[in-house]
Amino acid sequence: MSQRQLAGRVGLSQPEIARIESGVVAPSFERVVELVRACGFDLAVRLVPLDEDAYSLAEQNMSRSPDERLAGLLAGLELYEQGVGRGGSDD
């Protein structure tokens, strides 16, 4: 769906959608739910115990460029596939 189409569904302008999408504007939670639903989805939110390790990794990941993130994901996938090919055993 284009920004223009989404904007029309929620009563915003295309530039407003672009500002939200690019992170220039931080929408309210209610606005996020409205945007998600306008795209034909629902948003499930639940509280879980804080995992400090996962939070630290997420923070580190946010400082990486999209290319660096993709390279990391591909490297992890390659390691996973190597493990599956071996039967997943380290014995």
C-alpha cells in the first residue's frame, strides 16, 4: 500500500505518513493502532519480563546500518544452515 493510500484511509496527508514512516514524527499508540488496522492487520501487545540481554542486543543493532544488519542476519542464517546440515549436533 502506498503512503497516499494509507493517508486516505486514516484521514492524514501523504507527507504526514512519510514523517511517521521516516521517524521524524513519533505517533501516539492510538495512531499506530489506527495505521496498522488501516493496513488490514491488528496489533497484539503483551507484557513480558524484561530481557536485558535482548534489550542490549537490540540497542546495538539500532546503531548498525541496514546493510550491516542484513549482513549479520545472513551470517546467522548461514551458521544455522550449517548446523541443520550436520543434523544440529555438536557431538
